[in-house]
Amino acid sequence: MRVQSGQALVEWALSAFVLLLLALGILAVGQVVGEDMAIRSAASQAAFAAARAPSAQAAQAAGLAAGQEAVRGAQIEDFQLTIDTGSFQRGTALTVTVRGYVSLAAFPIARQVLGNRVLMTWQAHALIEPYRSRTP
């Protein structure tokens, strides 16, 4: 009877270790996915804010402000947002590119596999408001 209880303890210890690794992996993936969603939201919000602006200079400022607001509270390092307004004519499109890194410092096992940081990039396009009045 004692041999079986010892065997059950060893089996439990091995399976608990594997389950713990699985749980930590799920947490790491959840962290990366959450920050990826923040990057995508920043690009979309910046593109739509810039597309509604009255001038190219105002589009740069509005897009940057909207993008930074979208990632406020997120754990994104080295956040960069660039807005290509092109000619900024009605009916044309502008492109917003967002880039940032997610740190894996809290997840040492994932850090060994993926590195210290994971790069996240996203592009969003928006049609510059074709029917809206603009100041020249």
C-alpha cells in the first residue's frame, strides 16, 4: 500500500510541474496578446483621428495624441508612431505605423525562448474625410 501512495505522489509532482509551466505560458501569451491589441488600437485610433484633422500638421498632432492615449496604461516600451499623410487631399488615404516592444521580464521561461522583448508593429490606413469642410 505504501508503494502505491509513493508512486501517486511522484506522479502528482510531475503533473503539477507540467501544469504550472502550462499556466505560466498562458500568462505570458496573454500578456503579449493584450499588448498587441493595444498596439493595434493605437494605430487605428491615430489613423481615424488624423483623417478627421483639417490640415497635415493638425493630423500629425491629433494622430499622435490619439495613439498615445490608446496605449496609456499598457506596458509597451519604446513606443513609436509615424503618420504618412502623403498629399493630405480629400479622398486619399493616410497610413499610420505603430511600433513597440513588450517586455518578458516577468516570465523568465518565456524570456529564454522568445528573448527579453517581443517586437509589435501594426499599420492602419484611413481615408481622409472626402466630404468634410476643411480650412486651407
